[in-house]
Amino acid sequence: MKTIARSLSFVVAGLCFAVGLGYFTGRDVAAQQIAPLDVREIAPGVYAHQAPITAMDAASGGDISNNGFIVGDDAVAVIDTGGAPIIGERLKKAIEKITDKPIRYVINTTEHPDYIFGNAAFIGPDVTFVGHRNLPRSMAVRGPHYIQTLRRDMGEALIQGVKLIPPTMLVDIGKDRKLDLGHRIIDLRAWPMTATDCNLTVFDAKTKSLFAGDLVYLRHVPVVDGSILGWLEALPRLAAIPAQRVVPGHGPVGADWPQALGAEKAYLTKLTADLQGLLKRGADINEAAQTAAGSEAAKWKLFEVYNPRNATAAYAELEWK
Ligand SMILES: [Zn+2]
């Protein structure tokens, strides 16, 4: 008797499950299962997700750099979308939990895959993608290579669905652009060659919150993929932005501004000074890669991965000066 009752309830449960599946078809089922990205309100209407400091691989699932969004009276602006379509989906889910205002802008602060690979989640007739004047070119030149490499490092499942979506609203160097989200104007600034050739910052004047992307690193060693001298030169102008807090590309979100620039400035300065010394005495590039900025090692995560690359790139840059 007990057995029959048990198998009956099993059948009933199975039926409900089948009916449920029929009701939420395909994408809906997937959408039901997507966990919203964990975000924190760092100032009224300003939300940020703090990603772990780790590498782009299968284990991290593409969640390696910070992102967030700003909510105005009329619309939402998303800032960066994560390193895989699923991260973008999860960010979108987090936004939908907080507001039903439409997402009108998706701003990419640079061309690195950890900031743009989640873009596909936001495609829609009323969504405008926004970026630095140089971003479309960088995406076109480097994007396919990123996809190829990361398919190998992260696995097909995470990369499948990545779309390179060049921005259609562009920001020029020297010409800040303002976006009105409804009683909330955000200011977009395009930077010259610094961390990369297409860095953009987003400043919310209302709460004095700055999204700095890869122009600001905390705990994660800075990555020089543009010009170390250009970056150092830009630091005072960056520090002059009247923000109170910053969402860096990597590391703790909501950090005090401009204090958050201190560690990065020390690292870039030390790396430059060491390389200039090595150049002066004719040291070769391998020695530079192994020794430059060695005294900074204990202060940063992923130092062994990126410092030799930074040293190599910056050595070549300084050699030409
Ligand atoms: Zn980054």
C-alpha cells in the first residue's frame, strides 16, 4: 500500500514537472535558473558587482572583473558586462530584481574580454552600446583572437554565444559626453593611450561615484596594455575627478577616492624607474621581465602572471624614448 502511494506521488510529481517544462519553454527555463549576479548599492542608485581576483578560465566562469549599473528616473545605464554571456545574463537578472526601468545604455570601459563578453545579454531595440572612439577598431582587430584563445582556456560552453558588439555611440578624447538617465546625468570621458588605447570612465555627479574600469586596479596587479608613460601622465587628471568613491576594474568596489590610486601609482612608478635603470646599463629584456618591480611582488595578486608581461611591454616602450 505504502509502495503504491509512493509510486503514485512519484507519478504525480513527474506529471507536474512535465507540465512545468511545457509551460516554461526553452529560454524561459534557462532564465528561471540564472542566478542574479551579486551586486551592492555603493551609493543611492549606483550598484556594483565585485568580482573575485582570478584568471579567465573555466573555474572563474568569466567573472573576473567588476561591473555595475546606475539607475535614473527614466532609464538604467549598465557599465561593463563580464567575461561571458552568462555573466551578462546574471547582471541583467540582478538589474531586473532591483528596478523595472528600461536598460537604455550599455557602456564598455575598454576592449578586454572580461568587460565585453557579456554584451550579448543586453541586445535589444532600445539599447545603445557606448564606448571610446577607438573601441570598435580594437574589438575588430583583437576580438576574434580573444574568442579563439578563451574558447581554449575557458571551454566552449562559456564562450558560445559571445558577440562582439561595437558601440554605436562613441566618445572622443577631449570631448566628454553626458547621458541623461532622468534627473541623473552621467559623464563619460575617453582617455588617451593609458592602460589600453580605449579606456573610458563613467562619473555619476549626483553621488560622486566613479566607474574607472582598467584605469584603476586594486589588489590585482595593474596590466599595462597601452602605454605605461601615458598612464602615469594621466594619473593626476584622473585624481582630479571630484569623486568620493570608485569602482575599479578589479578589486574592492566603493573604495575611497582618490586614495585608491596610490598603490597603482607606486607600482607603475617603480616599474618605470627599474626599467630605466636596466636600460641604462644595457640589461636584456629577459632580465627586465624577471627583476623589474620585484619589490612590489608581495603587494599584488596575479603578479607572477602579469608583471613579466608589463615589464616586457614597458621595456620596449621606454627603449624607444
Ligand atoms: Zn581588467
